[in-house]
Amino acid sequence: MTHSQNTLTGLLLAGLLCPPASMADGYQTPPPELAALVDAPRPPSQSLSPRRDAILQTHRPGLPGIVDVAQPELRLAGLRLNPDMRASSRFDFGNDLSLLDVASGKIRAVAGLPARPRIADSAWSPDGQHVAFSLWGPRGVELWLLDTNSAHARRLGGFQLNATTGRGFAWMGDGQLLVKLRPASQGTAPKKPSTPAGPNIQQSLGGSLSQTRTYPDLLQTPYDADLLDYQLSSQLAQVSLAGKARMIGKPDKYLSVQPSPDRRYLLATRLQRPYSTLVPISRFPRRIEVLNLQGDSVHLVTQRPLLERMPSGNDAVETGPREVEWRGDAPATLFWAEAQDGGDPAVEARIRDALFLQAAPFKQPPFKLQELASRFADIQWGRGDLALVTEYWWKTRQLKVWRVHPAEAGQAPRLLSQRSSEDRYADPGSPAMISDANGQPLLQTGPGGESLYLLGDGAGPEGDRPFIDMLDLASNRATRLWRSQAPWFETPLAVLDSGKQALLSREQTETPPNLYLKTLGEAGSPRQLTFLPHPTPQLKGVQKRQLRYKRADGIDLTATLYLPPGYNANRDGPLPMLMWAYPAEFKSAASASQVTDSPYRFNRVGYWGPEPFLARGYAVLDDPSMPIIGAGKQEPNDSYLPQLKMDAQAAVDEVARLGVADRDRIAIGGHSYGAFMTANLLAHTRLFRAGIARSGAYNRSLTPFGFQSEERNFWQAKEVYQAMSPFNYAEQIKDPLLLIHGEADNNPGTFPIQSERLYQALQGLGGTARLAMLPAESHGYRARESILHMLWEEDRWLEQYVKHARPRGLQATKP
């Protein structure tokens, strides 16, 4: 044996090189205890009827196979479309339906479904007698109807829907549906030219500073634009419960269509040219207008131009009417917001936005409902003297909620609440909503109509304790009706029976979430409605603790610690650990220090986060706080690295102090911005023996117009962008880094080249790294084979570089 052969053999035996099995082709399968988590049963999705007497349960099968995920897909102007289905690409379908009676708890199976159905979207009729749902059939997306009295489903009509933008159908009262159909006489799709017609040109004619982020899936050629037109073209129609369709107007490129509450008009948004190769479809020109039921235009709301250039900043918006919708509590009244400062947050202005109403037949000038000092965020309709308007300013994180009187001119808005959006402890909750006879969601008022029900998370120093409050509108004082009590974690889903009962989701650490019916104001346990079993009984006994500790500058931090079943620190000693985190920006230290989560939540051990490795004997620290704080005029990212290192050091010190983790055998991992964090921690500390970084961005010069909440562009904050880019410090990454990325990542900024280039840098610099690119996967991985392979990669990395790592001494663990 030669000297070089002896050396190679020694390296393999020492575990310093990956064994030949790591180069095997094809998808790999992790150990059985990890694979079992991928195939664990999933709970059904549940939808409460408008009458609140029944719940539609959509049952979900296991993960789709790679053969489904890798089907042909069009990527046009930020959309991902299945060209055969004429629908947005999707892979999470329901495969069965059932109806749960709220009063009795009885469950009825739905009959009439085809074999192996792929159920996409569903919507209750306003009277709760029917559910319309879409189903992917052999030739396109079909519309189906469920009769809730008979629990029988049938196909409605012989047509196919166009679900490229939206679900493709909406109720118009109880007996009619508005649908977008695939045009019957459209012909075949455009053919890609065999030879180019010429170069593809982009040109800028100058102008003011514009904030345009790096978007995926943009149009590139005139052929792409023609193909987008073909896919979006749809025919509006009104469909009866018998399946008879009455066509409305001519086919066009409808992005959305909303029936007015009185069903006399349609609010239609149509895509128009010219298109762009720089921005996605959300910024393409569009015409927003009101149509009658024959498809004729009766009122033009706005003709929005192409928005290739936008003012800089997270508070920037377009000019002209935006957020156009119907007023939910009126027959046919338009509502919209309109910037009063040119949409530019850099412009000094007392009034930023104004809100307008305009009633049919749209002949009178618009009525100004309210002027706002910041940006319009949301409106919730109730009645003529009651609607709630939310305004928000990102720069300061200030959020205000107003009561307005949409039908009473001259009534001044009244401020109900004001707080920082980061302050979870001060969150008063969100108003409960209820559907009216037209199917419109309206504010749910208490007896007498002068109070609202508020449903909230109940965040506090002891963790989340959700609640139901009643807010008196006259005094603006809240009375607590109910609050989650330990050792349960209970979430209010709806207030029923005129405020006498509540529908709850209820769980404990060893009991998965199920539905319960609670009589408010009465002692005793609620009545259980569903009985979903523990999806991973093999991991019963997982131990969970909510940790609270401080970082070096005194900021309070939190984390959730998980320990394997049966583990005893005194008997078993410190364990290898996987930490999994995601940094968050804050404007105040007080908000950053607030406790999140609850110690009483169900210990759901799924496949996506770090919890699977409890089954392999690791301790897990999930979501340790990684706050990046920029108080006042200071920007958080100006001190990103010092704060990140303090966050990580505090977490490591705490688990070592508790004796549950071996300081020499801790890995750090994260997805997306958590992957960015992981690479930075390996580049700037020696706290961790290895890292796992999934679908991240590592070179911020490739996202030059902002990322996360960073408003400044690369040229305004060049030193910040460069200091935050772990790619620039690849030579300092001395501990093994596993990079995983979907080859078809659809998230702005996290292009696959980010992982490819960091791996190339590490490989060239002699670092220990591995890159796994998952075919056909986007930012979140979907195929069963991909998830299994992801776990296999992570397991092998942790086993080799963490669990069986040799001690390297305490000196090397300090940043």
C-alpha cells in the first residue's frame, strides 16, 4: 500500500472524509425513527359553517411523491402554474371530506367523491346548506357541490375552472356561483419560437431612487408574455346549483372578480400591457372597474400603470386607489385607500392616506371616510355606525385602531387602541367576525350591539394564555369572559350561541389539538368534539421546558428546550444538541425581551424543524431568541453581528449551565434567514461544532435593494451589507457546514446560486462542507423523497460532526 493510500484510509477511518456512500446517486432514506415522522398522520383542516352548526373537515393524505412535484410547471411573472390544469401549482390536496355536527359531535362521511380525489379549495354557501369545492380532475380543475343535508357531493357542470389567480369560484348568494372558466374556444397555447427574433432588451431612462428587490420567475421574452396571456385568459360565468352556466361578457385576463353584497355588480381587476421583465405580476398595469351582470363596464375605479419604479422604504405604496373592495355591510359601495404623500415615506406629510367610499350607481363623488397619519392596513365592516380601521407605520412599528361610522357623515373617528406592533403583551386581541346573510364577514357584536368580542393570544411573562374579551364600545373597556388555564393550551376559534359558548382548540404537551365546546361563565371541562390521536406515539414522554435567560447586555431571551423521553440530566449527563433559530428585528429592547410560546402546547414532533432529532438522542433548543435591536433612529442591522454573537453565546451558556447539553457538541441550524444566521455564526464564532443551513442567502450584494426588514439599499449601507454577508468571511468558517437548497427556490433573494457559490468558496478554501440540491423543490420542500433525503443528510452530518465529535477544549468555544 502506498503512502497516499495509507493516508486516505486513515482519513476515512477518522471520519474526516465522507465515506463513498455519500456519493451514491438517488434519494436516500434516513433511519426508521426519522422516516416514521415523515409518514405520521396529518390532522384534517377544518372550516366552520356560516350558521356555526357544522364543521367541514378536509382530510389530508401523506406527502406527495416527487413524480407529482416534478410535473411540468410554468414560471411566469412571479407565478408558478400547472399548464395542464390552468391553475396555480399546488401539491397539498385533500383526499376526503366529512361533516362534524357541532351540537352532537356526530361525524358524517361525505359520499359521491371520485376515487383518489385531489380536493383543492372550498367555500360554504351563505346559508350553510352547501359547500362548493374545486377538485383536480383528469382534464382540468372541476367545480363540485356538497349538499350538507344529505352529505352527498356531485360535480357541477362539465366545464373546467381557471384557477391561475385565486380559487376560480365564489358564491353569489345561496343559489348561484360566480366562476372563472377556461375559454371553450381558446385554442392551443403559443408555441415557443424555434429561433430567437432578436435580443431581449431592458432599458432605464433615469429617474428617482427606486426600491426593486430581486424577484424570481420574471418574464424574459415576448413569448413568455404571450404564454402568460394565454394562461390567464378566462370566461366569467354565473352557475346555478343545477350546473347551468350563463356567460358574462367576453374572455379576458381577469386577476380577480368580487360580487357586490347585493349581487348586482362585479368588481373586476384585469391585467393589461405593457409587462415587465423587472417586476412580478403584482406590479403590472391593471384596470379595476365595476361590471354589470352582462359583463359591461359601468364604472372605472382606476387604471393603474406599470410600477417598475417605486419610492424607497417599507412604508412606500403606489399612488391612486389601492386596496379596492366592496363595503361588506352595504348593498354595493366601493371602498379604497389612496396615498396623499405620493406614496413616498420620505416626503414630510401630516396626512399619509385617505379612505374613500362611493355607492352605486357611482354617479356621486367619493365620500372621504377618514384621513390617516400613517398607512392604511385593514378595515373590518360591521354596520353603518361601526367599522374598525387599522393604520400602521413600519418605520416606528406604531399601530392604531379606529372606530369609524361609514354611513354617518360628520362623525369623527374614535381611537380604540394604539401600540407597537412588536409589543405582544399589549395586544388587545382581534375582533371576532361572523358571516351575514350575504356571506360577508362582519364584526360580531355582543347583546345589544354595543360591544365586540376580542380573541387574543394573551402573551405575558408566563407565556401565551389565549383569551376572549368583550369590549364595550362606549367606554372602550374590556371585560374578560374566558382565559386558557394551565396545564392546557386552549385557543378560541369562534364565539357561538350569542356569546354563550366558544369553540376551542385544546391541547396539552402529550395531547394533540382537538376541538371542544365551552360554555362561557360556567365551571367544568368543555365538551370534546373531535378525538384525533397522537400522531407520533413513539415519542410520547418528550420533555419540554420554557427557558428564560439573559444575554451579556441584560436583554432577556427565551427558548423552548426539548429533551428525549426518559432523559435524566443527573443520570445521563449532557447530550449533543441541535439549536434551530431565526433572527428577528426589533425597535425596542422591551419588545425583544417578551416571552413567546407556551409550555403547555402539544409536543408535535414533525419533520420540518429540529424536533425529529429527539428520536436520535439529541437535546433540541427550538427558537432561541435572536433579537437584533435598533432603538430610535438606529437601524437594527448596524449592529447585527455583535448582537447575533451575544444571542448565540447566551443560549450556549444557558444549556451548558443547565447540564443538558455538551458545550463541545452543539450544532446550529436554520431555514432561510435562519440559514443566513447559521453561516454567520460559523464565520464569526467557534461556538458550534457544525451547522445546517437550508435555502439561505449568504451574499447580500446579490440582494442589493433590501432583505428582511432592511430598507436601505446596498449603496446606502455598503458596509452593513458587506459585514453581514458570510460569503465575505468564508475563510473564517472552520466548522463543518451542510448546505441544502431547492433547485427551484421561489423566494425573493434566496436564489439557488447563493448556496452554490458559498459551497464553491468553502470547497476552494479547504473547508468542510456539503451541498445537497433538491430537484424540483422551491423554498419549502414538498416531495416525500425530498423530505426523507433532507433528514438523511442532516442525520449523517450531526452523527459525524456533532454526536461523535472529539472535545476541542473550552477555549475554542468563545467567539
